Amino acid sequence: MSLQLYAHPFSSYCQKVLVALYENSTPFEWRALTPDTPRSMTELTEIWPMKRFPVLVDDGRPVIESTVIIEYLGLFHPGPARLVPDDPRAALETRWMDRFFDNYVATPQMKIVFDAMREPHERDARVVADARAMLDTSYAFLERKMATREWAAGDTFSLADCGAAPFLFYADWTHRIGDAYPNVIAYRKRLLARASFARAVDEARPYRALFPLGAPDRD
């Protein structure tokens, strides 16, 4: 098989790529990075010494970072779902919203999670407080955005939604999206109902015990 994906089912950035693959029913070989598959991590380290994932390998060629992987798939393994619009202006909006979810939802959410993984004496309350404040600001910004659109960059599911799905999924577990943000809550529900993301969520269910803050009994 041409495409191999080194990924963990519970990782938000891996789910971002999985959503793109599932949107287009793109065939690929799982190289799962789990305790049961140590060889996969050895291979990943040889390919990418940073040991960060996901990593896509296409006939021996590594493609690194989730956004780049999705753009690469659109160029070299296109399907019926065009996740980056052909129109340059629409593509710019899509890429901007993709960066918003990466930088202002995923990043602060992960800071809170990583802090919870530290020993109690190593935790940083200021970092967590700042991250929660950033998420509140991001929710408020997104609330205004989603008042006039169905998907992150407009009327069509795109690259931006591939990231929004797992990032908002875990962000709500980490710092609850409150009732003050009904448009964000409704958008998150639409993402969870999307077949591609629903599949990724189901595949990750066995790993929910890994969530350091305790996975809520919902979703």
C-alpha cells in the first residue's frame, strides 16, 4: 500500500489527519503507535527523530505535520472532498481558520493537559490560568464567527474543520464550553455528527483512560 500513517488513535493531531483521510475514503495502512506495536515507534524515530506524530509516508517519502499532510493528500491523493478550496481567497480563509484552531484552541488546551501530567510540585498554576483565559477568548471569538456560517471557513467542510473537530472535542473536556457560547456548542455537535470524525472518536474510545484530567462520561 502506498500510504502509511504513523499515528495514535487518541491524539488530536492524528485525528485531524484521520478525518481528512476518512472524508475521501483514502486507503492507507495504519502504523499504530501503541504499546502493542513497539516496532512502529522504532520506525517513526528513524523517519522523524523528533518522535512527533502523525507522520505520513508515501512510497518512502515522509510528510510531517498534520496541516501539511492534509494539503499533501489534496495535491497527490485527491478525492471528491476538496478540503482546501481552489479559489485563493476561500483557501486563505480556510488556512487562517486552521491556524486559529491550532494556535488558539489546541495549544492552550494541551498546556492544561500537559500540566496535569506533571508531578504536583512541578505544576504551574499561572500557565494553566493563562491557558484557560486564552480558551475563553477563543470561544468568544468563535461564537461570533459561527453565528453566520455552518463550517469553520464557510458553507463547506474543509481543512479547518478537520482540526476543529478533535481540538474542540478535547477542549470541552479540558475547559468546558459554557452556555454563553451556543454557536460553538452547536458547531461542536455538528462536528461530532460528521461520519468521518465520529469514526475517529469511536476508534479512540478504548484509550479514554489515558486522558489525564479524566475523560467525562459523555460524547
